[in-house]
Amino acid sequence: MLAGDAFASPWRDGQSGKRRNVLLIVADDHGYDLSCIGTAVRTPALDRLASEGTLFTDAYASVSSCSSSRATLYTGLYSHTNGMYGLAHDVHNFSLLEDVKTLPWMLKQHGYGTALVGKLHVKPEAQLAYDAWLLPERAGNRDVAAMGHAAGQWIRAQGDKPFFLTMAYSDPHRAGDASQFGNTRDWPEVPRVRYHPDEVTIPSHLPDLPGVREDLAQYYEAVSRMDSGVDILLRELAASGHADDTLVIYLSDNGRPFPGAKDNLYREGIHLPLIVRAPGARHRGLRNHAMVSWIDITPTILDWAGVAPPSEYRYLPLPGRSLLPILEQQKPSGWDEVFATHSFHEIDQYYPTRSLRTRRYSYFMNLQPSLRVPIASDVALSPSWKAITTTPGARLGKRTLDAFEHRPAEELYDLDADPDEVVNVAGDAAHAKVLDDLRRQLAHWRTTTRDPWMAGVTNPFGPTR
Amino acid sequence: MLAGDAFASPWRDGQSGKRRNVLLIVADDHGYDLSCIGTAVRTPALDRLASEGTLFTDAYASVSSCSSSRATLYTGLYSHTNGMYGLAHDVHNFSLLEDVKTLPWMLKQHGYGTALVGKLHVKPEAQLAYDAWLLPERAGNRDVAAMGHAAGQWIRAQGDKPFFLTMAYSDPHRAGDASQFGNTRDWPEVPRVRYHPDEVTIPSHLPDLPGVREDLAQYYEAVSRMDSGVDILLRELAASGHADDTLVIYLSDNGRPFPGAKDNLYREGIHLPLIVRAPGARHRGLRNHAMVSWIDITPTILDWAGVAPPSEYRYLPLPGRSLLPILEQQKPSGWDEVFATHSFHEIDQYYPTRSLRTRRYSYFMNLQPSLRVPIASDVALSPSWKAITTTPGARLGKRTLDAFEHRPAEELYDLDADPDEVVNVAGDAAHAKVLDDLRRQLAHWRTTTRDPWMAGVTNPFGPTR
């Protein structure tokens, strides 16, 4: 629970008087693709950050849809709790519940300056309590250098005031241009790192087709551009003098923007990069194998800042835990499961799923299994999807298109035997006990996190204001 | 189209200088149940209002869910256009799109005082631009006298300023008490009008069972209470001196709160009372048979007030028309069809349907027909539903429970032969041409009203702010 574990943290003792700044870097649709873990894409800045801090190898978003995931990052609440059931923008129009308090708001109550650079995609803006919104996202803008310099300028302007800055890149999200990834032009100060389709690593959820390779090559270029932007940003941080008193967290909102990843709770949709660099850490370049979740990010940052949520806050206790006490461990005990919850992506893309993932199993409860599984519009327009749907017999890795689009009410996968989650053992007698146990854990979690889709959570005669 | 027809209106000529006030009375879940049209419930005040104005016999909400319907009343836009796809309150959390301008906001720009008494159930509150929100709805509050007096006090306080007041009763919506309808106590100044189950009129969508009769009797008591409240309100209006310069509109948000009505686009869900009393009318006590819709209410009030929406408003032209030019006619031509659109009720009650109703036919396109049709939670807890589901062979009028819960992708009803909409002729060759024509009209309407569920309406690469 929040704050309980933090008292053992090395960052709590003897740190009085030192500014406790936070730089949260949120990439858009960046899958678990880093050169330091063996992907063919080149990410020198992120690799360096990992070598200076801790790379979490088993970090998971709690949902694989942009606004829902960011809402969880910024509230410490699952998306079925905080109201952000789907995308925030345009006609989709989902928003946080009115009484949800956000991380920047809580930090601001304690004297922090707060800023966002780039993409917000969470509503209402006022609940996020940013003092400044620099270079708000514009379709097509991938000027990562301008974003880094704007961040540096704002940081320096904070003077002695503690700050919380969120850098929210649009890369490597798809764009509506011919390359699909904003790669049809040079961007200031950053090199164009082009990839040949032959070089790319085919992830487990995609088939090896020329159209897929070409698409991945463009995605890699966007990842490299963002990596160059991270380099500029971290140099700005160093130049400001705050590298040694700023917690730096790098992560992505959801999985790579390819069929079978983004917008799915299967592993490739939610298994994402998480790098944490904390000044004062005694060990650098660690690989931490704890199973951690995006619901742990707000508690971590609050812990770092020494800030607690308001005591009367309706949503306490926050379901996540600070990562600081385990930051310098490799295999901490008690970090062996994560939950995930999907309801909508776009407003007309409804496919509610609740999930529990342990070391050994992943379990999915699909609440409306008669529905066809929707595919995010940008992914549906991708060269990869076109290649897959026009190549007879093409599969999403090992998964058939039919199995992807038509799922049963329950899915259970033995991750030892079947890490790609394609052989559903929910109907097997041999797994009956495991299934029963996971069902009960899921039901308990849905109730304690006030899942509106769980019977008994809402009151039909409550006030309507 | 808005304003075009109004130039023929008797209320436009020679009315300069006269205050153009508006009193909009919105009942909660009041079906087409008035003594003056033959229902057993006694509604003397509403009957009197009808005798002083025009009763529309073929008036329809464009959706049968509370927040969605109110959002349409207050914007002149269909709910799939204005963002209010389902209920606004609590965890359901639907809200208007940010750039939607509301009726009270538009009137306020032109110098009107605006107030709401009672229930809002539309978000965000600020977009409604009420100067005052009197006696905001509290669960269980049915003090219609207090509401009427508060309205009178506010009206008198407006002095010479033109005003727009919305009276939004909680009656006859179900309450969470033993009577189901707030009938377990006396309410100030209004008599308790009790009904015997033997007296009630069984509507076409319900079976004649004791539990249903008892439930209707309680509903009638709530309708009578509200009618007494309307009497007090109209006396307050008269006492203020504004009876002769105030347009009075009485209507309900959606159908009666019984299985097969509220929350359905079948006739009994959306065919509702509409009474309009306009000072200066030469004919009183008229029955007007135009097919009109709740999308026509905002244009009507704007016409009365002589106010146009902002010229650059993105959602022009408004889809509805002012009723003033036809107010004193009985069978005006060109008013022979209405559209309706349902997406959600509660957040976990998804059943999107689009509908077109003409004099002769009703057509329904169920967008996700594999889903079981949800039932609103308050209706699910009703004595009527309990009676129906525990009586073998009980039907929703002529409709079987199975047909109610499992509907095909398309429904077409010949309203001459089958006014209760139970014999689906969508598959009949004899109706193929009609079906094709209605499909095309529906598709055209969905496109022009920017239905997000229609392919091609949303842009996956648009900005996300």
C-alpha cells in the first residue's frame, strides 16, 4: 500500500532539503523495443539511461489504449475506476470522474511547479493542474528537439521551486502521412535514422511479410527519432543542474501500433519499457524482474516527492505501490502479478476485458464475447494490416485472424508452455483449480476497484448530479 | 431549417418590445399518460394547460434515456452528435462535447436570465450556463410545491429581464423507497392522490398482472403529484404577471419507467406528451398531429426568443425546426417522420440502435445485434419486472421476453397492421422496397448528423487535444 513500504527507502533518510524533482517521459505506442534488450532498433539514449538506472524487464501497462493508460499513469487508478474508459479526444469524449485527483494536482498542492510538453489526451485538462502546457500536440508534429529545449527552458525557469515535468512525445505513434510515422521529412537537430526492412526484428504477434517489415522499418525510424529527442532532453536536464536531484522515469503508454499489440491485453499490448533513474542509487545498470504496473507510477512519484494524497480522498488506498523500495533489487518478492482492464478504444469500439497475469498464467475474462474484437482505426489503416488481410493464411504470429477477432468468454494461457498466449486451456480439467483461483482473484479485484461492469457496484437510485 | 419557417409566424410580427420569456417543464419518465387523452391517471393541471394551448398527439423524444434526451432538448442536436451517448451521472460519466453550445447559453448571450429548478443530469454543468440552479435534485426529493415557489420567486426577481426557466421534476421517476415512487409520505401543499390497482390503464407493452397494476398505481400517484406541482407553478407564473408573455412547454424526457418503454426506441419509449401554450395564439385546445421531435424544441424556443445560434457554430444547421409556424394547425404537411438514436443507458448497458419512424413504418437498425438487450437498473428492480419474470408465459404486451432481449440486426414494422411493433417484416419481399428506402434515409441522416458509429465519420489521425 502507498507509503508503507517507502519508509525503508534509501531516498527517505537524510534527504531533507534536497529538491525532489520529477521528469516523467511518456512515449506514444512504444513497444518493448530497445537495443539493450536485443531489438534491432537503435536506442542509444534509452540504453544509456538504462545503464544509469534500472530497467524493469516485466513492466506492464494496465490497459493498452492511450487515454486510459495515461489516465492511470496520472491518477494511480485503474481506468475502470477513474472514468477514462476509452479515448478522450474528439467524439470519443471519455473523461476522468470529477472527484478523481491527479498526480500533478497532488504535487501542486505541495508546492510543485507542474508542466506538460506535448500530448495530453486526458480530460478534463483542468483536473491535470499543469501550470504550463508547452508545445501542445499538433497532428504531424514530431519536433522532438523543440520539445526538449522547451522542457529545459521551463525547468530553468523554476528556480528553486520543485518541479514535475511530463514529456509526452507523439512518437512513435502512427501519423496520417505516406510513411505512416512522420518520416517524410527531416526534423530539426535530430538525424534521420533509416532502417532497411531486412534489419527489423519480427515480434511474436506479426507474420514475416514484406509489408510488415517495411512498416516496422518506419516505426523504428520514429523510435530512433524519439530516442534522439530523449538525448536532447536529458542533456537539457543536466545543463540545468538538476540531473542529480530529479527522478527520471521513461515508459510508454501502450504497445506498438501493430495488429495484435496495441489495444490488446495480450502480452505484446501491455509489456512495455520502464526505465527509472533515481539520483542516489547505489547500483546502476540493473535489470529488475519484478512484475510492476502503471498503477505503481503515481505512488512511486508521490513517494519520491514525500507527498501523500489528501487523507479524505475517496479513492484511497491507491491500489499500487511505490517502486522505490525495490528499485535496486533484481528479484524482489511479492511482485508477481498484474491486473489489466480494457473497456473501449474509440467510442464505437467496445470490447470489455478484465485480466490477471501472474508469472505462470495469463487469464482474460471477455465480458461481451459475442462481439467481434474491434481493431484500432490507425492500425486498421496500416500497411501491416493490409499485408496480413491480403495474404491467404497469414496469422498474427501464431494466432489466426479468426481467433483474434472471435474470442471466448474466458481465456487462460500457461505462459511456460505457451508464452505467445495462443493455446486456451480455460476448458481443460487439468487447469480447473487454477482457473477457479484466478476467477476469484479477478472478481475480488473488480469489486475493490469499483468496476462499473461488476454487478452491484452502481446504485440506480443514487443522485444524478 | 431553423429560422426559415419562423418568418410566417404570428409571433414575429408586431411583437417588438414584448418580453419573450420561456418556461420549459421537463418531467422525468412521464409516458403518454394524461386524463385528457383517456388514460386513467388524473392530470387536471396538464389537461387545463392543453386546453389553453396545443397538445401534440405525435410527439417523440429522439432517445429514451434521461441524460441523452435532456442533452437533445438543451442543444437541438441528436445525442450521437452532441456527445451525450448515455447517462451523465456517477460512474457513467458521459458528457457533452466541448464545442456544443446549449440553448440556455445561447439565450444568455442575448440577455436572458437563465435558471434550472431540480434535475440537471447533463454535463458539464458550466456548458448549460444557468444563472441559478434552484433546489438541485436530491435523491428522494419530490417537494413539487417548494420547486414551484422557488421558480416563482426567481421569476419575480428577474424584473424586466427576459427569462428562461427550466422546471425539471424528479417525478414520476422511480425512487429507491418501498412504494418505488416516493409515495411513502405526504408532500407539502399537494394532495396524495391514491389509485387502486383496478383503476389503471394497462399500456400496450405490459401484461395485465397484479404486480404490474400495483406498480402502475404507484406511478399514477407520482404523476398526480407532479400535476399538482405544475398547477402551483403555473399559478406562480400567473401571479408574477408573466402568463401573457411566456411560452410554456410541457414535455417528458423519456417513456414511462416500465419494461418495454423507457430505454427503448419502440413507440412506448419515445411517444410522449408535448403541450405548448403560446400567448397570442388564436386557437386554444388544439390537437396537433404533426410528427415532431425533441430536436425541434431548441429551434422553437430560439424562434420564440428571436435568437439565432452563433453564425460560426460548427453544428449548424440545427437538424430540427421551430414548431411555432405550425402551432395552430392540426395536420400540417411535411411533418411525417422522426429519427431516434440510442447508444448507452448506464455505462455497461450498451445497445446501439438507430431508428426512423414514419406515419406507416418504424425501422430499427441494431448495430450490435449479438448483444442481449440490457434493461435499465431501476426498471430491473421494479415490481412489474418481477411479476413478468416470475409469471410463466408473461409477455411485454404482445412481445415475448425472448424477442425483447434478442433482436435482429434490422426490424421493420407496418404500423397500420401492427401498431405494437411486434411482427418484424424486414425479411419480407413485399417490403423490400420500403426497407431499402428507409435504410438509405437512415444512412444519410447518420452521415449528416455525424454519427460516430457510422464508418468514415471519425479521423484516426486527427489531433488528440
